[in-house]
Amino acid sequence: MDKEYGDVCSLVRDHLKPKEGIIISRYRFYTHVHAEGQDVSGFADLRHLAEPCKFGIVLEDMLRDFFVIGINHDYPLPKADDLFAMLAGGKSFTKLELTWAYMTQELVDTSKKLTCINTHKGLMQKWGLNVYMYGPKDDLKHRLLWREMYTVEESAQLKALVLSAQKCGVEFVYAISPGQDITFSSSYDQALLKQKLRQVKGFGCVAFAILFDDINHAMCPADKQAFSSFAHAQTSVANGIYRYLGEPPVFLFCPTEYCSSLCHPSLSKSYYLRVIGDNLHPGIGIIWTGTTVISKEISSESVKEVEEVIKRRPLIWDNLYANDYAQRLVFLGPYKGRPSSLVSKLHGLLLNPNCELEANYVPIHTLGTWYKCGLAEAGTGMEGTDRGTETCQPYCPNEAFNLALADWVKEVNRPLYPSRRLHKEEREGQLASRPSNEVTQNGNVEPRIRMPGTSSGPMPECGSLKEPGKPGDLPPSGEQPREVPRTSVGHRLPTEVGRLAEGEKAEGCGPGDSGIDGGERGAEPAGTGGEVTGGGLGRPEKPRGTPVGGELTEGSGAEAGLGQSESKGRVPPLGRAPSLTGTLTAGHLRLMADLFHLPYQHGEGTARLLRDFQWLKANSDSVSADTKVETQKAEEWRARAHPFQLACDGIIQLYRQFMCSPNRALVYDLYPYLWDIRNTLLVAKAFVMWLDGRIERNTHSFNSWMTCFQWCHTGSAPVVMGMEAEPCNYRGGLAGEFQMMLPVTSSNDLFNQPPPLFPTVKPYTVRPFLPKDKRALYSMCRERHLSKSQAKARAIQHPDLIGDRFLGHFLTFCPDYCFVLEDEERLCACVCGALEARSFLKACEGAWFPAMQEKYSKPTALNNLTPTQELMMFFHSKKPSFPESLLYHFPSLIQLDVLPQMLDPSEARNLVICLMSALKANGSRGVLCELKTSEKDELEYLGSLGFLTLPGAECGTPAGIILGRLL
């Protein structure tokens, strides 16, 4: 076939200039930053960089997250009140480079000891945690581009980090991960690896780690000829590097089989580990994570078994708190599941913490207590500690947790901005105390130098960093799953139960020198864990209506924990929410730790809350709409529903109190998790309220589609995570477990939404519709309709016309499928539905439209109708019916009305989830909705909830469109 000249030119051009590889394209995208002086709108145009990256369905998340990450601004963007508070009282202002956040600020001498590697409150010195391992995947030259040398700027930053660690008495371990693409037999690759580590050694680093985890066992043909096994290839390279570096006192090796579950065929019979143990130099420490990647428990027996195989004491890399594999998990519980007697049996312990710095206070603090108790148990004291060992022997997680809370409550109420910069008043107070002794925190490093291999994010100093390409992990945006990160801290354990002398080289001394700091006062490193982190009383006409939580009283809210209230009977309506002081108490923090406890274990109150919801769901037939006589089971159901709703109110109030905290660093790190569970419990509470008297025992109209209580008895949600499976199987966290028990459990797209950039603290309540709400809903509907066109505001005279047109038929015939959203002052939104659209439309034709035709006479004019006449004409027009084929798949009808002042779309989403749950609980398999093509905002919003345009369906309104989604 002949080609045009232009086609030939295009083919030749494409051949001579092939498209850029996807890895290079993504590297350009990841490292793109907001240049100094560049307009924000110019930087925001990231889509052209993302086109060749092939991000697929996560494209929009990548664009949003990397815009927030790369912009020269505090992340997330501070609220307006925060900005004004920072500027208050200022007379002159200076433009500062905030790429390195607090690293560019001068500190007084009294604060110097609290900075750099010295994270949470100085725990490294206080608790003997003395090692920091550097291996963030954000540093592309750690893993993906391991062959490349650091640039001058990157070298300066990394050298500053090494020197800072040394000044704090912390062993800095540089880790490199070449296993993905190294040719073990290649002298060229080995030379590059040596050159790279020699460069890092020149920065003053004297401790190293080489990691071969999470790679393929397959070898290339050249390696197969040179080595008899994969293990021989790895030990050959590791031993060569170890000798080349002069046999450093700390050199760590992470095997490919780094836990029992990865060993083939088992730990004791693993040929790979036997070869590693026999051939690896005895001065090299071997990293081990336990029985699984994230081990529930690590026993002395399991450690002894590993030691027999690898011929040395293992160094535990503990992933107990690692949360980078799921975007909705964070862990605030005490360190547990590892007896303190392990201290004398390990070469060391590295803790892989939460990605969010502020989430690590309790983990770090309790780890320090565990370590101290282990030393005391072994008869080895700790120098430099000011707490007696009597509180640490034996180690008790609950006692350690109480000690941590007592210290944490003082820290969380300090007024800190993101990057842990003090509020102006406290900062001035510190400077006034020592005005003449100021030192720069980052030594001789220029503030504009960027972190190695990354964008403008601050250098990690304590905790886990995320792998590039998965920015969802950055709070407060949604997080994407990714591999366990590389940056860890921990402690080196004493050799032979004795403290290792500084600089002492011990045979078998391995990587275990890693420790997390914590303690009384300290400025954490700039980047732990990543780049920076009602109403209704039921149905009044039925005395069995479910009571709901009213105003929080002492012992029933966030202070009292979960499920503590045992009161029964009706509770007054919510009314005005309790005032917010912004001060977080030990009760608040305890409740947070109960909600976000540990990978395999919920807190006591949280487990009880899950069990109560499961029971209420499974026994809802006792309060069904078909129940004619009150039974003892119905009374029990309502008695258990009441404290459940009070507990939900307490957690919702905790969220509001938390968001008002002056510690914005804490807020920005943790609010996505509280926001998630708060939204879920709003829905769960409203759904429990709806169950009372509205669930149908039999759904004859849907015949064989599904039985009413199928969702109640599937047992799809584990109530308490007690199985031995990896926690990554529960990526939804606590909120996910509640969502799995809702009827719409399969509709994950309804729940997997990123938190808003500017969250609200307004006390919203979701509840079923009550007859007294009709007038307020009519008023809200009128306001919403008129807000779209101010010119029509004076043209529509009848106060009920808009409400009758859009809401009246739903409130009249289907009040059980209406939910409202209210704040302290008014109703803000409502969603209405009809379980059977066919029957609902027939009822409208037979009763509603004739009544409205009498109420509103038919306009005589046919053209140039006024806004009032247009609405009246609707009642006198013939309505097309939905085809049977459409109603078979989408039998239910819904309608959403939201005031334009509602800025947070997640609040309206909660309403839709409640209605969908109610419809599916009573047998529906799909819903449809009518909209006008001009209602672009509504179309976009329903599209985000999974609604799709249904082609071929005739709409009852001009220029209308029908959307639907399956349940």
C-alpha cells in the first residue's frame, strides 16, 4: 500500500527518535518541582508530563498528590486561620525558602540537642535507641538508580545528615538495594557498587547495609554459569563489598527469604538460608522480620530457630507499625508481641514506623520501654536514663502505653505548624531565653540544596519513606499500597548482654543498631514516613423507634472511650454540639489509639463496637417493618443500639476536637484516618437508626433477585482481626471492616475517596427523614433551585411549588427511603429514593399528579412560559415510563438535593451510601437517577459515585439524562 510523503517522514522520525521509556518519563514526573518564581498555575499543568507515564486509573490521584508535594508550600496547604495566625503581629515580612522547612531556621543552643536525628523527644539518648538506617525509596539512587552517583548538591545533603547523626550519638547506616537488576557476575556492576559506597563512605558514613529483599530468584545466564545458586551469588557480592569497605563494624545483609513464610520449603529446610549462613562473612549481620513480613508475635523459640540456620543472632527488622502497604491504616498502639527477653538474644532491632511522623510517639516510646526492660531483665543497666527500672520489669504493654500517653498528652497540645515549627509566641519565648547563642541546625549546608534523588521534600531522618510513584501515601491525600519502606530506626543490642563500646568491632555485629528516638523534648526530623503527612429519634409514630445519641455527657463521649454508656431509653435530640476547646486529653489520645491499634488487633472498645454493629445487623429482623408486637428481642435490640450510637457520637466528637488542636503538625498527619472512620460511623449510625421499623422481613416484589437478609448473614466481615493472614489483607482498616458489614460492601468505589484538602469541623449528622423535616426540606429545595438562577427568584411565587415538584412525591410515598444531613443550624442536604420505581411511578400517576393538578392549574400558554408555569406544566404533562429491561437491572429510583454552600462532597456521599444501603438491604439490585444535561455539577458528582449514563432510556424531563449504577 502506497504511503504519503508525510507518513513516511513520520515513520522515519519515530524510528530515529523513539519514545522515551516509561521509567525515564516517570522519573521526570516524580522529580518535577515548583521552580522559584514560577506561577502556581504553570506548575499545576502536570498533565503533559504524566501523559507518557501510563498511570492509568491512578492518573488523577498522581496529578493531585504530586501537585501538592512539589509546590513550594507547607503540605498540606494550611487553613486560612493558620496563615493569618502566623502573620499576626508582623510588621515586616521576609521571603523564606521553605523547601527544607524547619531545617533553614536558626535554633538556640538549648534546642540544638533536640534536632536532627533526635526525633520524638530525645528517645534515642533517653532510651538507648542508637541507630538510624537510611534507605528511602524516594531516593531513586537507593534502589531504582543505584548505579548512579550522587550529585554535588545531593552529596552535601547526605553528608550533613550523616554528620548530624554522629553529633547525636546515632549510628547512621546507609542501605543500598541493587538486587532488582544487578548482574552478580559482572565486574562492571560490582565496580559501580563499590564506587557508590566509596562515595558514601567519603561522607563520613561507617555503617552499611546491602538489601536483596523483594526480588526475583531467577538468575541471568551469565550468573548461572558463574554461581551454583542464587544464594552463592549474593554472598559473593556481599562478602566482596564488606572486605572492600574495610570490614566496617556494622554491615547488614537482607536476604531474599527474610521471614519464615518466604522460606522454601520451610525455615529449617531452606537451602537458600543454609548457604547464606555458611558462606556469609561472620562479621555481617543478617536481617529477619519474623514468621511473616509483618509478624504478630516474635518468640524466643523462633529467634533461636533462625539463629541455628543462619549461624548468628539475627537482627530483627520489625514491620509491626509499617503502614505503607495500605492507605487507610495507621497504628498507635503499644509495642507488643515480642517478649523483652529477646533483647539478649538479638543482634539488634530496627523498627519500621508509620509513614506519618506524628503517629510514632507511642510506638517509639513503648519500644524504648521494652528495650529498657529487656536490659534490666538481662541484668544490664542503661546509662543516661532517668527512670527507674522498677517500672519496666517485666515489660507490660499496658503500663508502657500509660507512660507514653502521659508524655504524649503534653506534646500534642504544643502549638506546632507543619514541619513542627513553633507558633510565633512560643518561638519568641524560646529565643528570648537565650538571645545570643544561636546556631544553625543544618551545619554548613546551604538551605536550597535538595534531597538526593527526590523532589523538594525534606530529608528523611526517622521513619519510613515511600516509594515514588505511589504518592497517595502522603497525608492527607489518599494513599496507595506499596512495598515496605527502607528507612528504619532502632537500637543496637549489647553483645553478650554488655554494651558495645563506641567504635568497637565485634564479630557477628550486624545491623541491629537501629533505634527510634522518643523521650521528652525533641524536634523530629523533617520527614518521618514520607515527604513531609443526632437528631432523629427514629419514627415518632412508632414508639419502638431507635433512640440515638444526643449531647455528649461525661462518660459517654470521646473521653470515656467506646461503648461505655449503658444508659437506656430515648436521648434528647442532638441540638448544638459541645464547644471545642482544641485541647486533646489523655482520654482523647487513648480513644485514638483504641481506634487505630495494631495490625492484628483492635483496641478493646473498637472490637466491642464492631461486635455490636454485627449483632445489630444480624438481628435486625426483630425490629422489622413486619413486626406487629413488641418482643423481648426487640427491646434488647434497641437497648444495644443506644450505646452503639452514643459511641459513634463520641468518635465523631473526637474528630472535631482533634481538628481544632493547635498542633497542626499532628492534625495534618493524622486527620485523614480520623476523617475516614468519622464518615464511616456517620453512615453506620444512620443505618442502625434506619433499621428500626424499616427493614422488611419479606420482599415479595423482588422474588428471586435476592432475599432481604442475605447481606445480614454472609459473615463477610471479620469482626476482630485475629487470623494469621498478613495485615495487608485488611487494607481497609477499621473503617473498611465497618463498610464490609454494610449492605453495599461490594461498592468499594463509594468509600475509597481521598479526604478533602480543607476538612470541616462542622457537626454534621446523617439520619432518616422525620415528618417534621418536610417544611425545612421544602425551604432547602427552594433555596437550591433558585440559587441556580437569581433572575427567577422573584418569578416563582408559590412557596411549595418547587418542593412539590422535586420532593413531595418521595416524602409522601417513600418516607422510609429518605435521609437528611443537618448541622447545628439547619438541614443542608437530603437524598430520597423509591425501592420499586415501577410502583412508585404508578402511585404518582394515580394520586400525586391528580392532587397537584388540582393545586396548580394548567398554564394556558404553550410557549414562552414563566418559571412558575414551567414547573406547573410538569404536573400536567404525560410522563414516559421506564422500559422493563431497564427496571429489571435498576429497579430503584433516587434523587439528591444539596445546598450549594456545601463545600465538602464527602458529606453528601455519606447520604447516598445510607440510602443505597437501605435500598439494597430491602432487596434492590440497582438504582437510577434523572438529571438535566445542564446540571453539570450534579452529573460530575454522581459520576464520581459510580453512576453511568444509561443509553436508550427516555427521560421524563426535556434535555434530561438517566444515570444508573448497580448495588
